[in-house]
Amino acid sequence: MNVTNICCIGAGYVGGPTMAVIALKCPQIKVTVVDVNQQRIDAWNSADLDQLPIYEPGLKEVVEEARGRNLFFSTNVDKAIDEAQMIFMAVNTPTKSYGEGKGFAADLTFVEKCARQIAEVSNTDKIVIEKSTLPVRTAEKIKEVLSSNTKGVNFEVLSNPEFLAEGTAIQDLFKSDRVLVGGDNTESGNAAVAALVSIYSNWIPQEKILTTNVWSSELSKLASNAMLAQRISSINSLSALCEETGADIEEVSKAIGMDSRIGSKFLKASVGFGGSCFQKDILNLVYLCRHYGLDEVAEYWYQVIKINNYQKNRFAKKIITGLNGTVNQKKVTLLGWAFKKDTNDSRESAAIYVADILLEEGAELHIYDPMVKATRIHQDLTTLWEARNESKDEIAYKLKRCIVHQNHTTALDSSFAAAIVTEWDEFKSYDWNTIADNMMQPAKVFDGRNIVKDTEEYKFKLKKVGSSNVKNSSNERKEKAI
Ligand code: NAD
Ligand code: UDX
């Protein structure tokens, strides 16, 4: 099949960048990204490329080249579905917040709505592609919904999970480690797989395009995220042991990672992982395992989440302990809010949970993030507190003690402590001794990302993740800094 018209439902962190890159690399294909969110579509169509709804390095250059040529953003979902030969579903699949599977299962409401709309609107044969991350065997449910079409349309359902990471999305899409396409081993299934493979072949080398059955493809996505998150929880669990024993997690991580069987990536100890994917996808995996009666397997993966929660709590408690056991009425500064650097996304960011604990303890919280807006920060906290059924008054009182700054200087001025929660490059370049001069004495820096160098004489106390306070000869150098 010669594909000339693609539609993507969902103009979010995946739909937007993914389709922008397909449009860039395949100028012969018209790509329309649709969404029910008018504001989001307006932002994608904004003349000022700094107003795109997502911040990703390199994204605005791609949009600038393709938009209006063969890349379009629209709220006219029906029209885009009708015209397309291939439809990507890149809608959100959050953790269910109600009913059966609450707190674990993926909420498939949006996916099902898309499928229903495709079934209703389609007049010609379509290839429907799962781009969202979904539980194994979701394709079966999608096929059932699509079969409600009354116009004799043939639908092929493929799984093509997305592996991009935020902050590096464009590079990840340009040079993917692999592209995974799952399809049915039937004549029409194989033809659909070939059609999708031919699109990626415009820029991805053939040997990096992997074709599998649908269930393997769906599960591989959940498994990849689980394995990545597991490495972070493993290293974070060891960081706690390092802090007790005099070992240093940076040194341990390096030593472990030099084993080529293990590899060095994703072994960076931190305040805990965040983002919209890891927690949601592991909870989904846990739910699936329980569903199939695999309780031991479910418990194994659930531990990854438990350690991550433990790490976020541990970090917040270190700040409180480090400030003589109380932060009540003390100015404490959070540097960073995004769940990682180079993104404006703060979904499930560790910062939210650290802030929550500090505010509960009475801190006056001052926050600076180079990309995340004050409205987003307040909304993140409000959402958390509303989910806990806190009263409007309580929420308003806490928000008043949560001040967002446009620069780090005012955020840190007269503060008792700085807590680094996101590894933004600009934090690495600060003159920390000058900052410390303007803080309350003795100034304290809690580095949740281990980005402040610990080789110089500091005028402040530095506490890193996985670095010990135990006095022994091998720690002498570090003790001078602490
Ligand atoms: P998102 O929330 O940023 O975007 C989803 C968009 O879908 C929203 O703008 C929403 O308005 C729109 N939408 C929902 N239902 C719709 C409907 N019926 N019609 C039209 N539009 C609709 O989500 P995201 O981060 O892009 O994630 C999408 C999927 O991709 C999820 O399943 C996620 O797990 C997966 N994923 C995300 C990432 C990531 O880095 N964010 C990476 C890989 C995979
Ligand atoms: C992740 C997967 O990497 C990606 O393949 C998938 O498509 C979506 O989920 P993302 O969540 O965007 O991507 O970012 P990622 O780089 O994986 O970071 C997730 C979290 O883990 C961040 O909070 C990050 O700071 C943290 N992290 C990452 C660590 O704490 N230590 C590490 O060594 C690596």
C-alpha cells in the first residue's frame, strides 16, 4: 500500500513530536495531528514557535520546516479520520482513578473512544495503530469496537509503541535504537506491517525495525519501561546503603556500569524517578500479573515503585533532619520542578512529593524551574491534595506558602536550604559559594541529582544522594565539604 495520508489522534508529548518527525522525513505524506483540546491545537499552530505546547530541544525547528507543508494540527477529528489511510492512536492512558483496578490498571477510556469514533466515521479501509502504551491484548478489544462499523470497512490493528524519552524526543525519533511493529500474521496483517515499515524506512535503517506479533509488541513496551525503572530503583536502594556505610554511590555506579554485561546507563542515583510513564506502566504491569494470578511476579515489579516512593520520602526527610529536625516557618528553596531536565513536563515529578512533605511540615517553599510555569506547579500540588480530599481552605493555605520565582537568586536569597530536584544544566554552572553567602547560615544544599561538584572548599554544607557522612579516612576529602 502506498500511504499518502496519515492521521494521529492525540497531540500530546508523543503525538506531536512523533508526527512532526514523520512529516519531516516523509514530505510525500500528509500528516494531520488532531486533538479534542482546542487550546493545545492552537498552541501547535502558534506563529510564535516558542509557544508550542511542548518544550523539546530541536522540536521547533522540525515544526517550522514541516508545518503547513505536509504537517497539520486540527480539532476536526472526523475529517482527519475519514481522509487517512493510517491512523495512529496516541491518546493518554493514565492509571485508573476509579472502579475495578483503581490505582493500578490503565484507563482505556480515551483509547476506546478513539476506536469508536474511527468505527463510526470510516468509509474506507484503515490501518489503526496503537501508539499509546497499552496492556497486552488491548488490540483484541480495539478490533471488537472497530467491528461495529456498518460500512464494510476492513481494519488492521498494529502495535507500534513509542520509546522516545522526553527531553531527547527529537534525537530519539531521528536515531531510534529500534522501531517495533507488531501485527497479525495474516495476508492483510503482513501488508499493514509492511506499509508501516515502509514509512519508518525513510530514515530508520532496516536492521533497527523489528516486527513481532501484536502481543509481544504490546508487552515489550511495558517491559522496557519496567526494566529501565528497575535499574533506577536498584541504584537508589543502594544509595541508602552507601549513606550508612561510607561507600559512595557515584563510585559504585561507575564500577558496576563498567561491566559490559550491565552497562553504564540508567544507573544515576537520584531523588527518585518521575514522569508520566514509569510509575503508570509498572502499575499496569502489576495489575496484569495479578489478573493472571501471578502474584509473585506482580510483587517483584511493585517493589520498584515502593523503592521509588521510599527514595522521594527519604530525600525530603534528609532536608528536615538537616535543618535541625524542623522546617516550620523556614524558607526552603526547591531548584527544579520538571521530572527531568530539558522538558516542561512535571507529571509525577519527584518535586511534587518532596514539596508536599515540606509544606506539611510547615516550610515556606520557594521554587524556581527554568521551564515549568507557576500555574502548572500550583496545579500539580492542588491535584495531589484534591485526590486526598483536602479542604479548599487547607489547599489555599498551603499554596500561599508555595512561592514560584522567575530566577534562582530571589528564590535562594535568605533561604535555609536549597534542594536540587531537577538536573537542569544551569544549576551546574551556579556560583554556589556566592549563593551561600546570601543564604541563612549555615547554608545547606541538598543535591538530589548529584550535580554540584564536591571537589572544592564550600561555604555551605553539601548533602548528596548516596554519599556518606560516616567519618573514615576514605571520606576525609568529602567531610571537609560537608
Ligand atoms: P498527553 O496527555 O500529552 O497527550 C494525549 C492527548 O490525547 C491529549 O492532548 C488529549 O487531549 C488527547 N485526547 C484524548 N482523547 C482524545 C480523543 N478521543 N480524541 C482526540 N484527542 C484525544 O499524553 P502523552 O504523554 O503524549 O502519552 C500518550 C501515550 O503515549 C500514553 O499511552 C503514554 O503512556 C505513551 N507514551 C508516552 C511517552 C512520553 O514520554 N510522554 C513516551 C512513550 C509512550
Ligand atoms: C521513559 C523511557 O525512558 C522512554 O523510553 C519511554 O518511552 C517513556 O518513559 P521519560 O520518562 O521521558 O522516558 O524519561 P527518562 O529519561 O526515562 O527518565 C525518567 C525518570 O527517571 C526521570 O525522572 C529521570 O530523572 C529519572 N532517572 C533516569 C534517574 O533518576 N536516574 C537515571 O539513571 C535515569
